[in-house]
Amino acid sequence: MVKKKETKALDTTTEEKIKAAARVVFHKKGYAATRTRDIAGEAGINLALLNYYFRSKEKLFETIMFETVFGFMQNMALVLNDEKSSLEKKVELIASYYIDFITKEPNIPIFMLSEIRNNNAGGLLERLPIKQLVMNSAFFKQHQEAVAKGKIAEPNPLHFLMNLLSLVVFPFIAMPLLQGIGGLNEKQFNQLMQERKRLIPVWIKAMMKAK
Amino acid sequence: MVKKKETKALDTTTEEKIKAAARVVFHKKGYAATRTRDIAGEAGINLALLNYYFRSKEKLFETIMFETVFGFMQNMALVLNDEKSSLEKKVELIASYYIDFITKEPNIPIFMLSEIRNNNAGGLLERLPIKQLVMNSAFFKQHQEAVAKGKIAEPNPLHFLMNLLSLVVFPFIAMPLLQGIGGLNEKQFNQLMQERKRLIPVWIKAMMKAK
DNA sequence: AAACATTTTAATCATTTGATTAAAAATAAT
DNA sequence: ATTATTTTTAATCAAATGATTAAAATGTTT
């Protein structure tokens, strides 16, 4: 009985195998270019099991999309809502965390953004309270205080957020192009991104005062 | 005879109708999610004409992809290679031109970048001499001089380019998300981007000195 | 061990898709 | 006006795709 439980705990269930495979393939190819056969092949299971466990390709995709977006946003929400860290510290935490996160999962940004744009996200954005999440955050308050004290020249917090996300995320999205321009292999590109962990907070700080 | 020539000049040819429709649909949906029937419908022509004029969906896509990438890069190359404009002026020109360009064609950045990433670009990147284009440019020389004079703290021109492209392009790619965060409609978002024409050169200038 | 429930399998299905075909229509050349 | 060529049309095709089906295999309960 005890022995049987241990053995079971070590085995991955079919459902989990499918999800793991779907994550890989959807992230790489997107919804439209992914065939259910691709996922079954990646999971090493029989094709019909996708419908048995998830009912449809679409439902499976919604599950993966939700988990991907939630997993990406989770740490962002934590940092933005942390009353104890300063604005500068928040920038450092976000730059550091997301450069590592995306280095490990380089397909996630463009996957999320193109599926959102293609309306394959099933109204996911409307269902996440992201407006409240940002506008009611410690970050928002801290930004307003910094503006009031003259520490930040541009009063709109959206510009601040756009700039931070732009500097962290876009290079990964444009990676093939940037590699082409700079003649970089993957290792060299990732090194460059590691440098940006230090540089981005420096740049953001300089931008705060600039008018 | 003269009358007949005039009439013909005013009519769009079938080939051009197909290309225009393909541009719209491919930009919006990408290669995988676009059906040849979608393009035929958008062009108001018979489905078989796509194969008659372009032989295959893939060949049509390659044509549109090449024109899109070339059209996007063209002004970039002009500005980067202009010996007469300063580095600061180049930043202004690029921010201004591309914010307007993408405002008119908001699907182009994510279209190009995701098709490049999905290897649907048919080796287009390898065929464009983008490395030489940037590394042999007036921009590159000017960047080196500015570094030598201590005007720019970070010596790698790739960081400079990454930052500029990031600040200009990424907000458009993330538009649905940013609209969600800020509760913006399209007009409000575009207004924000127009502000960035002035702000981005200010920010880039501040970042140049920051160490 | 038998009965019942769940999971897996391989074949098959219904629909969709890019592409082809043959004939009609339009245009160009003689 | 006739012939040749090009363009267009609607039907059809061959292959691919998400999904279904029925039976076999495996697991659980009595």
C-alpha cells in the first residue's frame, strides 16, 4: 500500500504529460500552426487522448494560455504591490527576475502578445483585473509621490511602465533580428541580456529626471 | 487608343488586388491562420487566381514578407547611413518616423517578428545584409566617436539600438495589454505614442550619459 | 474471480484546406 | 473576322486536421 503510493507519486499522469507537451508546442508555434498531432507526438501519447482529457484543442489552449499569462504576471504583481521596496528597487527586481525568466523561456513574450492580438486568448485580458492591479498598487502611489517631489519629470505612470517593459522584454522578441545585426550566437545574446540587469535600472533612473 | 490607355491605368490589376488583400490578411492573422480563401474574399476575386498568379500560398507570403520587411527597414537604413545628421538627430528621426509608420500599420511589428521567429521568413534574414548595413553605417561611427569622447557611457552599440527600438516599437506590440492597464481606447493610446516622439529622444539622451 | 469503471488505442469520420482541372470568357494578335 | 493567348470561373481533388468511435487494456470495487 505504502509502496504503491510512492510509485504513483513518481509517475507523471497522462493529463500532465499532455499539458507539458502542449506548453512547449503552443509556445513555439502558436495556436494556429500547432496541430493536435504535434502535441500528442511531443507527449508520446495517443492522439485521441487530447480530446479525452481536454475535450478540444481550443480548451487545451485556453488552459495553457491562462497558466502562461498568470505565471508571467504573478511576480510582476508581487513586485508592484510590495509596499516595502522603493521604486528603484522595484525596477531592479523586475529587470533581474524577467531577464532570467525570459532567458529560460524565450518564446513566452511573443507567444502571449501575438495570441492576445489574434484574439486567441478567449477574452483573457478582460477577465484579469490588470487595470486595478496596477492602478491600485504600491508602485502607482510611489510613482505619484515621486512626481510630486519632482523626482520624476513625466507624470504619466504608463510611460514609466512602457519604458521598463520595453527595455526588458523587447530585445527577446527581436532576438533573431538583433543576433543578425550583431552577429551573435545564443550565448553571446544571453550575455548581453545579463548585462542589462545592471544597466536597465541605471537607465531608468536617468530617464526619471529627464525633461 | 489614348482613351483605352487611360482606362487601363485607372484599373487595378488582379495581381495587385491579390497582393493588397494578402498584405492586409497576412499582417492581421499571420501565415498559419490565413487561408487562401480569406485572401480571395478580401480581394473580391476567384480563389483559383491565387495559384494562377502566385503559384502557392507560400510564394505569395514570401513576396509580402519581403516587401514588408524591406519597407520597414528602408527608412531605418537611410537614417542610420546619413553622414549629415547627428546621433541625436538620428534618434529624433527614427522615433518620429516609426511612431507614425506603426500607428498607421500597427500589425507590422508583431507580424514581422513572429514570422521571423516561426521560420516562415524563408531565410529572409540571412539574405538581407543587415549586419553590414548597421556595422558599416554612419551611426556606428558616430556611436564610436561619442564613446571615445565620453559622451556615451556604454560602449556597445547594440545596447543603444536595442534601447531605441525597444522604446519605439514595443508599446505597439503590447498595445492590447497597455490599453487594458491604462483603460485606454485607440485614440488615447495613439496620443500617448505621439507624446513619445518628443520624450524618447530626451530619454535616450539621458541614458547615453548614465553609468 | 467477476463486475464495473476508467484509460488507452487505432481506425475512421466529417470538414477544411491548398491546389488542380477543364471549360468559358476575355483579350490580343493576325 | 478568325485564331491564338491569357485570364477567369466553378467544380473537383488529395491531403490534412480536429474530432469521434468502438473495442481492447488496465484499474477499481464488490
